[in-house]
Amino acid sequence: MFARLGRGARRIGLPLVIVVAALLALVLSRHRSTPPDFGATQVVRVGVSQGASIPGYLADSRSRLATLAAGGAGTAVDALVSFDDYLSPDAVAQALTGVQTFQVYERVPLPHTQTAIVKIAVTRLPGDLLAGMEAEAGRRAEDARRTGDPVAAAEADRYRAHCSCGYAAVVRADAATLAALATRPTVRAVDPAPAVTDLSRAVFLPPLPEQSGTAQPPDDSGASAAGPAAGGSPSGWPSRR
């Protein structure tokens, strides 16, 4: 085959080395494995999507928890815990005592203002949560200095004061522990998510404590009336870090 290709190449004026290199490249390409498609991994969504019914979500989460508990499985699964009010760091720690916690969702509840949603990674409560709030205070203060945004300045002050801003968390526990957690004061819902195997491939959408009808961004009429500060804009929704 190579000799035949060589004769043909000489007839059309191509050097033999070019023909052989092209043939080798073709053979290798046929045996090269297909690269993995890293984009094919599905993202798992847990919580209530914008525009969905919050009462419906709460009922569904109770049903999922009851089904998990009825199965009697002792395997730990991830779950989204929603609180019925904005909690202080100490209150978050009390609500989640004895439960492995990975993330706490925080938001400064300013009247008629869409403030940023902040996700704080934790392993110890309340220590890691306090440290995360201090770090967020610094970021929001820097935003305020850079843009003149009064909302960012207010958020910085509240986080620095360790505000009652925690409204949800991501935990991992077995079915019995999650069922007991759902009965604790201040816990609004426990939504088990056994489909989550990697937190980096999951999106958690907890309902806001003040909302009981449809999940939607908070009223932003207060910030809108003030208008964006020079060089910046009011905090967007939902901003996650």
C-alpha cells in the first residue's frame, strides 16, 4: 500500500515523506478515543423556582422527606433546610445543632430593597459563619466605597454587626435525622435531595422567609426610588458568591 501511494505521489509531484505522514495521521485519528463531554453532567436544582408556588413546594418537600423516612435508609443525603425567619449566627447554629452543615444562605432583609444573596461555606457553626459575614462586610464596604451604593454600605454595616440574616442551609444527614430536624423551632422545611452527589453541580433555591405565596424577587421600590449611585448600580438579584 505504501509503495502504491509512493508511486502515485511521485506522479503528482508530492514528496514521499508527506504522503507517509498524512497516512499515519489518518490511522492514528481512527484509533484516538473520543474526549469526555464534561458539559454533559446534569446540574441538580433543589428548592423553589421563581414563579412557583411556595405552599406547593413546602408540601412537596414534606412528601419527599416522608418517603425517604419511610424507606428506612440509613445513608446520609444532602438536604436544603429553610428557616421561617432570618436568624442570627447563634440561632442558625442552634437550629442545626448536631447536623453536618456545608453552606448557609444569607441576605440582609432591608425594607423594599433587593439585597444580595450570599452563600457562605461552613464546617463549624457559628464560627465559620461569623468569619464569612466579616469577609462579606469587607466586600460590601469596598463596593460602597467604589460605587457610592448606599445599599452596599447598609449591607456592610449589617454583616459587620452579625445581623439576623441567615435564612437557609445545606446539610447532610440520614432520613431519621432530617425528619427530626424538620420538627425543630424556626425550621420551615427540610427538602432531601438524594440526587445531589456533588455540591458544585447543584443549585439550591430556598424560599425567602417573608414570602408565602409565589417565589419572586423582593419588592425593590425603595432602592428604585433612590436610583443608582453615580458610578454604580443597586445590588442585583439574585447575586450569589
